[in-house]
Amino acid sequence: MTTPNAPRHFMPSPALPGAGLPSDRVARLAARRSFVTLKQRFIEAVSDLPGHSGAWLRQQVRGAEEPGDLWLLRAPVFEALAGDAQEYRTRRRQLRRGLESMFPDSELASAFTPF
């Protein structure tokens, strides 16, 4: 039985905000770094797209706060980068790599699977 004035030991709870365990902090930092890297790739991809749609995409990418925001922007960005220009192909390839690193299960299912 504890007395009401006895010191209580702090037990971290997932419901309480805080620093958490060192491994939690490391995981959060790694996730944040991955997000920042992906956001930089999106920024580079839309950096000089012309017109209102290019300006809108730049604004949306800058305002993205989490990976899901960028995931939702992938289709309009790839549509804006459509075409055979070498620069656009390079941007699409880099963007795909970034998305695959952040969302590894995002590839379309294929009839051909390795054994």
C-alpha cells in the first residue's frame, strides 16, 4: 500500500505524449527523415511546372505535413510530368523510388512473381 504523498514512478503510456523510449525517438527521427527526403523529391519534381496546375502542385507539396499527404498528390504530379522529355522521365523515376522507399507495398500486383 502506498501513501498519498509518496513519490510515484513515471510509467510511459502510449496515450500520453512525451519523449518515450530511446528506440521510439530513433524510429520517429527515421520516419521524419524519410518524409523530408520524399518531400524534397516532390518539391524538385514540381519545381518548374508551368501554369496554374504547376503553381497549385507546388503549394500542395509545400503544405504537406505527413507522408499520406504526398501519397494523395502522386497521381496529379505524375500526370503533370507526363511526356517523353528526358527531364520529366528522370523526375518520375526519382519520385517512384522515393515513393517505393516510403510505401514499400505500393507496387501494383503483377501476374509475374519471383519464386
